[in-house]
Amino acid sequence: MNIVITGASRGIGHSLMAGYAAQGHSVTGTSRSGDGGLVQLDVTRPADIRALGAALDAQPVDLLVCNAGIYPDKGQNLADGYPPEMWAETFAVNVTGVFLTVQELLPNLQLSTQPRIAIISSQMASQEKAPGGSYIYRASKAAALNLGRNLAKDLAHLGIAVGIYHPGWVQTDMGGSAADITPQQAAEGLMRRFDELDMAATGCFRTWDGRDHPL
């Protein structure tokens, strides 16, 4: 397979890239800096997204994993936190960046015989499980979930399957050292989920270990 993974410099994205490369797949990983052999891609910069599309011109993409994301509002105070600049930056990365990346690579996805898009959201997107706090991150991941489910409808006639996933509570810079699972465990589970993704499952919101997640 030809696979594109955004946000692949560390954490889940890096583990996904390593896992797919070990299986012999062709993997294009991206990061903001472009260091370490990755393609430079800041998903808030349309020029970077267009450059990625140009670099992959006429190449099929069998699986696009939209993994790049930020969580800047951890620990913010409701009384005087959550500044508007933080809202704008988070939505630019976690929502708009996903949409623009999908939009740019649609021609490449259409060259695949079994094209799939995997959007990494979070259990914090769920409106049924809403314990409060982290308003910006929760709202952005809920928007990414909504985006994915609507893309699933609009891309169905092209045979492009779209899945949205909760990767687990993972021991990353974002999840913290007390989290439940390692990035490698999350990646292994997610890779199984992506293998299962087909048109019958398009629009799904599932966990890394295969459970349907409440919306």
C-alpha cells in the first residue's frame, strides 16, 4: 500500500509509520519541521498542503491517516482561560487541516483500488461522554468527528471509505505518562482497525481496540 500519515514525527503517528514500514508498505510521513526524513507539512499552511499534493502527483494513496493534532488547552481555567487565539490555532490544526489535506489528496485517493481515510479523533469528541473541561480540544475533536462522518457520505459514490477513531489514552506528550497504553499498542490496534475499514463501515467512530464509540 501507499500510505500518507500526518503528524508522524512522534507518538502515535511515528509508531504507525514504523509499523507500516516494517510490513513493507510505502509510507509518506509528515511533520511541521520535515526533519528525520519526513515531508514538511504544517497543516495550517495551505502552501505546505499544496506542496504535498504536488510531491505525490499521479501517485495513488491507498490510506490517508489524518493524525496531526494539538491539545493546547489542558489545564486552562474556565474563569479566565481559553483565549480566542488558542481556539483559532486548535481548529486550524485539528479540523481545517484535516479537511484541506483530504481535499488536496482526493485525486490520489481516487487512483487507488481501495481508498481509505482514517481520521484520528478522540473519546473527548463524544457528546454522550462529556465530563467538562478542555473545551477547545473537545470541540475541535467533535468537529473532526462530524467532518469525518459527513465526508463518508459525500465520498461514498467514489468508493472512498472514511473511519474516525479514538486511539486510546496513550503515553505521549499529549496523553501523559500515566496513560493506559503505549504508542506502539495504539498503533497496532489502529492498524487492525484501518485494515477492517471498508464501504460497509464508512462513517464509523471506533476505538483502537475495535469497539464502536458513543457519539
